[in-house]
Amino acid sequence: MTSRSPLTRKEWYVVLALLAGAGLWQLMPVVPQPAAYHGFADDRSFLGIPNAADVLSNLAFVVVGALGLFRVQQGHRPLTPVVRFSLNVFFLGLFLTGFGSAYYHWNPTDETLVADRLPMTVLFAGIFGAITAERVSLRAGWAVLLLMLVVGPASVLHWQATGDLALYAVIQFGGMAALLLLLSLTKRGHDPFPWWTLIAWYAVAKVAEAGDILVWNATRELFAGHVLKHLAAAAGGLAIANALRGNLHAARVPA
């Protein structure tokens, strides 16, 4: 019976980052859902669809999610099992986010927002798992993926039950901060995925979301920032899907 090898330095950093996130959550005050969150600038209807632009723009998530799942299954790029599984989780989460977000924007309330946020935590888990597997180790990738598949949805259910967004905020924003640090401190090596592009599009999406009314006014009520948020976030997913088309770099697949 072989014993498991001890944790590497990079794996210990992952453990410390997870513990820091848990500690931060415990120290944070209650974070309530902002009362004005559901007040989007563009509330125009089209063909009987309320808030049509925000509803229909979610088609981008559905298309990119389906494309990504298709390309993972094509197998043009050799992938380790954990990266393959993580990417399937990511693109499935993106695909389901299209439906959950459309459902929410049809009638924006705290109750319908649950259907939007749950699949988002699934796609976050896929991203965290894939990046950790590529930049740290395969077993760390599995551990982070499985942990986030539990903690992510639990954070949404916790908010639904208590009204406290703190854990969800730690996962989304703290998780992204941890990924930025991880990507900055590790060499790309054989990692074939444009994670920086994905994160850049995520940043654009968050800026567009915050500037919903500003974009609406700047475009003379042609379109609002939330539509741009959906399109930018989908563009980030498309960058990862496009990296699956061919062998830009040789992927590491252990024997």
C-alpha cells in the first residue's frame, strides 16, 4: 500500500487561501442584498417579453456554453481528467446561467435571483478547478473543484435563507482575487488556456454592470450596461472555448 505524497508548497498555498477565505467570511458583517439591485435601466418590452434586452441577451451564455461543451467532447486538445471535468462543469454552468438569468430578468426579484446565482456558482467552480489543476496540481484541482461545487451553491442557499450575501461575495470576489494571485505567481508552462483574457472580460462585465444607467444615458437609451455585462461575460467563456479548437501548446497528460 503506497502512502500519499505530502503536500507541495503550491498546494499548501491553496490550503492557506481556502482557510483565509473561510476566516474572512467569519469576520465579515452581514451583507444584505441592495434594495435597488433589481432596478435595471432598460425595462422595455419586445414581443411580449418584459425587460427584453436583458432577457434575450442571455442567449449568448446558452450558445457559448453549448459550444464549449461540444468542443470539450470533440477532444481536439488532450486534457487531463480533472481539467476535462472542470471545463464540462464550467460550460454547463455557463449554459444553465443563460436560462437562470433569463428567468430572473423576466421578473427581477430576490426569489428569481436564486435561479441566476446558483448556476453561476457552478461555472465558478469549474474555473477554479481547471486553473488550480493547470497551475498547481491535479489533486489540488480535484479538491478545489469538488469543494466549490458544494460551497458555491450553499452560499446562494445561505443567502436565500438568511439574507446574508457575505459567503457568496467571498467566493466570487475573493475567489477571483485568489486566481489573480495564482496566475501572477505561477508560470504558464503547458497551460493552453487564456485565463487572463477570461478574467479581463469578467472585469469588463462587472464594470458594465455597475455602469448600467450610465451606459443607458450615454447611448441615449439605445442599450444599457447590463446587456454589455452579459455579452462581455459570454466573450470570456468564448475565449476558453476557442482554446479547445487545436494544439496551440502541448497539453500535459500524465501517463
